[in-house]
Amino acid sequence: MGYAIEVHDLRKVYGPTVAVDGLSFTVDEGEIFGLLGPNGAGKTTTVECLEGLRAPTAGTVRTLGMDPQREGRRLRQRIGIQLQESALPRRLRVAEACDLFASFYPEREDWRTLLKEVGLWEKRHAFFGQLSGGQKQRLFIVLALLNRPRVLFLDELTTGLDPQACHAMWDLVRRIRDRGTTILLTTHFMDEAKTLCDRVTILDHGRLLALDTPGNLVRAMRLGPRVVLRVAGAFSPR
């Protein structure tokens, strides 16, 4: 088993702002790999470099052994992308969106099967604007899976979803991985990373702070017992 993704000394600069600062990591084929960090940590910029949507300032990136900048068209036939912010016309029906996106690929999954798999078959005639937040996210995953991707990128998949919708998305991600798809997801929720990921890298200000399994990271960050005292009225420490 080889690497699905290789990143070496990735650096991305926007004027005076360093978005990604010397990042290096690899992603094994078939694993769920997480980029964990707060907003502005460089997660989305890193993913966009891996997808070929942004050019690195320095460093090397390989996705499925390809340079995303030089071989972007060929690469995007083999990857699926769920962007952090996505939208479709409100009056576009679910089935119409699937039929349109499927037409982009010479080899494609049957979108009807995918809609049934994610629980959207009954919504196939609904307009995009009529879908809930969780339903829209599931639709975007269907669109990202139409080309039978070997690597699936999920950027802030559950942001803004209620707990029930989050757990439904987590179950879907596990089923996709069980099909043999490599998944790279970004999140700022430690519980999501712990639940889904085989390995996690923690980013802050574009730098890698730690990389390990979620269990090892949690144990490394675990502090000793804490005692919290609450007192009524005024309190003046000496």
C-alpha cells in the first residue's frame, strides 16, 4: 500500500500573510486523514493546493502521484471535492443536478444508486432550495462521488449541522471509506476527528503542531485532574 497524498515543505503566501508554513505529511491509501485546527489555521488552503485549485508558493505536492498544477485535468478525473462553501441554483432539482454533474465524466457512478445510498432518493424531484442543510451536504457528497474518486476531499463537512445530521454524515463517511476510498477531511472539532480519522494532524497559523492517531493525541494533551471551586458573593484572593 502506497501513499495517496504526499506533501513536503508546502508553503503558501498571500502578500505579507503566510497561510501555510513548511507543512509536510503523507496520507496512506484507504485511510481517513484529518486536518484539525481553528479557522485560519491553513486547512482549506492546504486542501486547495492538493486539489490543484491553488498553486503552492514553495514545496512539493503529489496527489495520487500527480502534480496537481501540471496534471490538474487528469487528477480531477480521479478525485472528489466537497468544498467548504458550495451552492447550486435554488430552482435546480436534485435529479437535474446529478444528471448534469454525471455528464462531466466518461466513467461515472449511477447517481440513482448514490441518492438511495445517502437517503435522498425521495428528494430527487425537490428543488435545491427546499433541502435542509444536512440534505444539501449529502447531495454535494453524491456529486463528489459521481466520478468514482480514489481520493475524496471533505472541507468542514459538518459545520452548521445539528447533532443528528452530524452523526448521519459521520456514518456516511465511514461507508465511503469502507468502499476503499481515501478521505482527507478538514475540521475544527476534535470529537469529529477522534470519531472518524485514522490519523490527524493539528495545524495552527499554517504550521504542523502534531501528527498522530486521535487516541494518542488525546492522551498526549490530557492534563491531570482539575478542581473547580465556585464561591458565592465577593471573593478576594490573597
